[in-house]
Amino acid sequence: MKSSAIAVSGLRKAYGDNVVLDGIDFDVAPGSIYSLLGPNGAGKTTTVNVLTTLLKADAGTVRVAGHDVTTATKQVRAAIGVTGQFAAVDELLSGRENLQLMADLKHVRPSNQIVTQLLERFDLVESADKMTSTYSGGMRRKLDLAMTLVGNPQIIFLDEPTTGLDPRSRRTMWAIVRELVAEGSTIFLTTQYLEEADQLADQLAVLHQGRLVAQGTPEKLKRQVGGSHVQFRFSDLYELEAAAQILPESTRNDEELTLRVPHDGDSRSLVALLTRLDQQTINAQEFAVRTPDLDDVFLALTEQTSTKHTSKEAIAR
């Protein structure tokens, strides 16, 4: 059985009275993508900084690539690569020079060959000798990740790597991340984009108010929240009213002329719903089957946690 690529137990970090991480625990399997979700200020970057030896925890144990981040800092740093929220490229250098500098700092040889390979991999050959100050946001992000890969790190930390990118550039980054995992890398990804986590993560965790409020596969968390339904849209209030009477279990929206009916996802139950409307000659202009997405998961979990905290504060007062 393989040991964890990352193992965290009881991790705690506070700044004075402000508790940023309140005793969190998680494990990341080798060769997987683990995504940490949370709103701004949730503690995602603090977690990354502790795991990458840039910040010391107040309590708990953290092992990365089998090494303790406190007592084996050098070994941890040799095993990881880090891409932060903002591209850490030198704008006074070209793309090639940025990569060459990183190769020299890490004593990687043969450096020319590795630099060329990375430029080709990230489709930066044509702009390799241009100043990075002329690069687009997507190009800078690709170069930043290419620099992270110098030295073949086992574990790659991506802290909100697609922030500010257009949809095309974001999908390019997703494709690169998938390639890295296919080659055996482990990815620790923090993101505010729920679609990104849904697309990439093998396992994910939701961080809220310093605690992990849920962990599991995206599919597991969606099932946990529930809420699959069929949404019907009608041409007028008369049709909407008639449909609402036939489907008393539904929830109506008069403004949008829609009816929302709970649904278990089974095709037969969908046919039964349509048949009930058809038997009364009621015609829906359109309908859609909707299952929970990570937006639903995130909102449900964070709202539950906020409510619990508010209740406890009220009791304390």
C-alpha cells in the first residue's frame, strides 16, 4: 500500500485571536488531484504556505512526500513545486531566460535541453525570446507552471492557478494539469472556481471558517446535498397554475413561469411526469433535468456551518 503524498493531522494556525486553521486533517493519495475549496479568507493559501514550508504551523503534524515539513524542510522543498496566485516571472527576462534561471538555481542538467522541452510542451517556442512583460496573462501562467516543473517535482502545489484567466486559457491549464497527473505527479489545487474542482479533482475538501466542513469525491458530495429536480417552463400563468395543481409536490415561480419538481434521476419517473401533464393537455415550453453541482454543495455546506456558528454565538451571549 502506497503511503500518502501529503498527510495532515490537527493542523492549526492563528494570528492573535484570528484562528485561520482550526485543527484540520486530510490525506492526499499519490498520483491524484486533491482540491481545496473555500471563499477568500478561508485559509487556503495559509494551508499551502504551511505545506510548502513557507509558514510554521502552531500545532499539528504535516508530512509531504514522506517528510516532516518542520524537521525535514530541505527534503520537502526538493520534492515539491509551487505555483502561486500570481505568476512569479521576471518581466525583465525572456521566457527562455526565466526557465534557464530556474534550472541554474536548481542545478538541473542538461539545462538547455530541459528548457527547450518545457518551451515546447507549453507552446511558448515562438515567444521564448520575447520579454515576459509582453506576455498575456495566460502565457505568464503557462510559463510560471513550466518554471515550477523544472527539476521534476513529485508534488505540485497550484494555489488558484487560473485566477483572472479567460475561459480558453483556463481550459488549456486544465489539460496541462491532467497530463501531469497522467505522468505520475500529485497535484494539490486550491481554487475558487467550483467548475475547476469539478473538472479536475479526484478528491476535494471544503474549507470554511478554519474547518474542513466536507471531504470526498465531487460525486459523493453532490449526492450528500441532494436536490435533483425537473424544471418546467410554461407560456403563461394559466398553464403554470394548471400544472401546479396536477403536480402538488412542485415549487412554482410565477415571475419566471417555472415549476420545479423533485426528481430521483430515473428515466421512468421523468416519463411519468411528462405523461401526467400530457393527460391534462398541458404543454411545457421547455423542461430540463438538473442535478446538484458543486455550487449547490458549496452553498449548502457553508450556509449550514455559518448557521451553526451563529447559533452557538447566540447561546453564548
